[in-house]
Amino acid sequence: MDKKPNKLSTALKSFWFYSSASILVSLAIAIFFYRLKFSGGLSENSTDWSNFGSYMGGVFGPLVSFVTLLAVLKTVYMQRELLDVQKHEFNQLLKLQRIDSLKQEEQLALAKSEANRAKVLAYQTSILNLIESYSNEFRMDANEMFAAAEKAASGQFSILEGMNAESKYRALCDKSRKTVADLKLLALELSIAEFSDVSEVRDKFAPRLLQILGDDETTD
């Protein structure tokens, strides 16, 4: 931005230098031809000086006006060129700002996506931990029911009572084992699934978890 005004100033100075030099050369040539035509010393007659002034004015008036016009046109041209350069640089600056703005928006979107992803993973982990906790409880129930069935089959009860008790405990054991299997399957699906939002995890797996637990309670 600073180089262009310096260039403008240098060009104008160069123009005025050559213009002044041209005027001085023209002045010398005009005086030479005037002296060549009207030889002699300095006149003491005011009329001669008036005629000489008219001659010089007639020669240099249009010349100076023409040089001044050229200077004005050159200044306007270079200022227009400067404005074009400034406009181009301003457009480039706007383009860079637009690119920076897009990059910032992409970074914000990426950060938001990462934060949401971390939130989803945390929610998935909490559900997996809950499923694991329920699985451990039902596994313990299954082991207890299996031990009770074995005890019932050992002959500590009458034959009829033993058969009924063994059948009941084995049914409860099988139910608990089925619940554990269902919970493991649900945990597997949850661990490999991809979600974009916590609500998707909740809407898909919370009802299924409640259904598994509810099915276990209804069969008690």
C-alpha cells in the first residue's frame, strides 16, 4: 500500500522534471530565434520589451497550459491506477477474511462434533456399565438357582417335593441365564453401533433394556 504512493510521487517528480527541462529548452530556443531575427543589445524602448513579452507569452502560454494539462491527466491516470490497486488489495483482503471465517466455522463445527461424540461415548459407557451390573446380578441369581436345584435333587426332600423344587429352580436358573444372554447381546449391539446424538442411544436402547428387565419380572 505504501509503495504505490511513492511510485506516484516519483513519477510526478520525473514528469515535472522533464516538463521543466522542456520549457527551459524551449525558452532557450525561442530566445535564440528572437535574437537571430532581431539582433542587437538590450533595447531602451518599452515598445520593444512589450513586443518581446507578447512573443514570449504567445510561445510559452500554450506550452505551459499544455504541460499543465498533461500533468493533470497523468495525475488522474495514476490516481485511478492507485485506486484499482487498492480495490484489488481490498478484494484480496476480503477473500482472505472469508477464507479465515470459513476455517473458523469448520474448526467450531469440528470441535462441536468432537464434543458431541465424547458425550455420546460417555452415555454409551454408562449404559454398558449399567447392563454389566444387571448381568452380574442375574448371573448370581442363576448360580443360586442352579445350586438350589442341585440341592433339591440331592434327596433332602420327598420325591414329589424334590421334583417340584428342582423344576422351579431350574426354570428360574434358565430364565436368569436367558436374561444375562439378552443383556450381553444388547451390550454387544450398543458397543458396535454408531450414533450422532445421545437421544438416539436413549431412544434405541433404553426401551429394550426396560423390556428385558420387565420380561424377567413378569415371569417371576
